[in-house]
Amino acid sequence: MRLQKEILENINKEVVEIPPIDVFELPEKVLQFGTGVLLRGLPDYFIDKANKKGIFNGRIVVVKSTESRGADAFDEQDSLYTLCIRGISEGKNISENNINASISRVISARNDWEGVMQCAANPEMSVIISNTTEVGITLVKDNIHALPPESFPGKLLAFLYQRFKVFKGDTTKGMVIIPTELIPDNGDKLESIVMELAHQHGLESGFMDWLENCNHFCNSLVDCIVPGKLPAMEQQKLEESAGYTDELMIMSEVYRLWAIETGDEKVRETLSFSTAVKGMVLAPDIHVFRELKLRLLNGSHTFSCGLAHLAGFKTVKEAMGNELFSSYISKLMYSEIGQAVQDKQITKAAADEFAANVLDRFRNTFLEHQWLSICLQYSSKMKMRNVPLIVKYNQTTGGPGSLMSLGFAAHILFMRCKQGDDGKYYGEWNGVKYPIQDDQAAWYSKMWNESELELIVENILKDEFVWGLNLSILPGFVSAVSIKLQEILQLGVLKTLEQHLIDPKTKELYETTGTKSSSRR
């Protein structure tokens, strides 16, 4: 049986959580631009949970821009889909399956723009969510009177202008607009583009006032890994035990965060679904969440990816299954990144809690994170995510972080490369070539070819164009990175980790805090 509304009562409820039948009668309150797995695994999850608890009581109309098969699959399944949650939380394995009934219908912007515009006349509509990729929030020449406009900001402006006209400028009919695209200050940027488009179209002053004062563009941060489908064998097994098939079934990790920047009480009331389950945060300033994610999650990935590849690990879960490497990442986060990230807003307790969640996520056996993929544009990631940490730690302690220095040394070694006959750059370690996809690949190749080993580190670190500052002036940093680079070359990664993570007297592995592991005594 195909997943549909009419078969819900026949589904094995011990295997899958099904929605109550009355959710299908709820009014449409949300307009969502995008059907991607992130939206279905995060915002739509929160709305579904709230509806099942009788809190928000509103469903989603999804606007789809592409011509792919997805819209038909939603039609055939009454917009139902199964969300499978897999991972680790507080050391416990989690496996949950939920049929999500948050989506009412899917409209194709290209084929039914009139249907999208009709939603503007719905008095219940109050929220707009988007995930159109980072490229979607850009200012391009557009015609908001086209059917449809080309860009997402153009479509959004056309919708808002139609709503203004239908309700004759009613100040209570503005929208809460929450982009989830992964760019800083995404709400502010989207608002500025929409305002500029409105000016370019010469729209009346009354609308301009309504647009600016009656609508709320909120910055937001999303953090949840939603890989897409379950492995084929597992999906087949689940479908057999549950009693239905589902073309739209997706998987997400356990951890989820949706931080929305607002201090407005009306926005809080509108986003009542934020209170349903853990994971949504409404706050006047979401800097803390952005900083923790950037430094502890993304930053630890970047410090570790080159080291992990040189150690022979292909995936994050494989590396986390190795006691030495797992200890490196854990101690790196707790002892060095955690210390560097602390400020007036971020406490040690907050950093430690976030680090614990990250470690659970890294250990998720259902996620196939390839280290080589994480190494994409390695140098720019190191600059943006980790150089501030390196500087802060050095300033705070008066010297370099040992594990940060090791990660940076591995970065330099990973980036040792030569140009191939195809014009692309390749590194090589233990006789195996690997691609270097980095804008600075040619520069690294030159550094390695023109310098003696003793000067390579200093020449790389002092380049202000690459790093934004001269890293060679940080006390002890050149020496620390040079020594660890030589250790990796002479001993290999795992032996080098032993040098820094195992007490030579007792042969015991140090825990995250620097104390010895009681489990190995």
C-alpha cells in the first residue's frame, strides 16, 4: 500500500507514529518556498509536532520551483511522508519513525502561480519559510508582475504586494518571514533585497510603509543533518513492518536546532509551534548559537578533516570508532576550542553542552560524512572558522593550542599538491592520490616546491592575503606547527596522536579534560 490518508488506520502503530485524523482539517497558515529535505526534516518537523499537540493548529502550503517528480509524489501521498530519526542522544541510540502531516499541498510556481497568489488572500496565512539555497537570496533584475517572477525575492515581493492589495493595507495581515538559507543575517539580507525590488518597481508609499512596518523578517540559524533517504535495505524493512510504501521517506539525525532572532511578542505568538518540542529557540540575539555551531561543529571538522584523511579514515563515523582519533576530537573541543570560544555571552557550561551534542552527532552510525568532502575549500574554511580560535587561544593562554597546531600541521601537509595533466591539483599520501579542490591549491603547490621544509610553515603562516593576518607572529605557533608537521611525516598520524594523547608513564589515554581514562586503569 502506498502511504495515503485513507490507509493510516491500517498502519502498524508500534512501528510508526501516525497523525490524528483531525489534523487534515486544520487551516493553511504557512507558505513554504522549497520541498527540500532540510525543510521537511526541521521546520516541518516542529510544525507537525505542534499540530499533534494542538498548539499551532496550522498546515503548510509548499511552493515548488523545479519541475522534478517531487510534486507528483506529494499529490499521490496526500502530502504525507515518513521522517525517520536516527542517531545518538546523551549516549543512547535513538530510532523513531513519524508520519508527518504538516504539509497540506504542494504548488508548482511555474505551472500554477495563480494558486500561489490565491494564498495571499487567505486571512489565516501568517508565516513564510524558505530554503532556496544561498544563491536564492540575491538581488537580480526581476519583474514581480511576471507569472511567476524569476527570483525568490521577486516571488516573495509579488506575494506580499498581492496580500497588501487584497486586505487593503490591513496592518494585522503582515507576515512573519523566516529564511533558513545558510548565510549570516539571512533575514536582514532578504528584507533589504525585497525593499530594493519594491523601490525599483516604483510601488506606492502606502505599500512601502506596510512592507517595512507590518512584516517581520527574522534572521535564523538551522542546524540539523538531513541526509535524505534511508539505506535501501533499511527502508524496505521498515516499509514491510509498517505496512506501506513511501516514496518521500527521509532520515534525519536526532539533534536539531532552529534559532530565530526576534524580541517581538507578536512574532512569538505567531510562532507558537516553537513551544512544542525541544530544539527551537526564539531570542533577541542568536549570535551565541551561530558562534557555537561555527566554532565547535564546523571548526572541529576543519581542524580534523586533513588529519583524518592522512590517518586513512574515509568517514567521520569511522574516525570516531578509533579511540585515539575520537579522543583527539573530544579533547580538541573541550580543552582548546571550548576555551577559545568563551566570552561574555558564551559560558564554559554552554560550550561543554554543545560539544557533547556534537560528539553524539559525530558518532551517528547512520551518517556517511566523507572527510574528503569536508576538505572542500579547506583553506578558506580554516581561515573563517579556525584562525579566530587560534588567535584567541594564543591571546588567552600566551601560547599555541597543541591540538589546534596539530590540526593546522595536517592541513599544510594535506595541501601539499601538484598540478595534474588535467589542470587540477592532487595531493598524495602513502602512495594514494586525492583531489585538492581549493582556490589556494596553486599557492600551496608553490610553497611546497620553493621552500625547504624548515621554512614552509613560516612562509605559509605569514601570508596575510591568505589568512587575513600574519599568523607567524603568534608566540610559539610556527614552532608548534613545524614540530607536529615533522612528527606526522616521520611517525604517521596515529603514532603522532599517541605522542600527544597517551601518558608515556602509564600508557593511559587522556580524557577530554586532560585526566586519564578511568576505564583503562
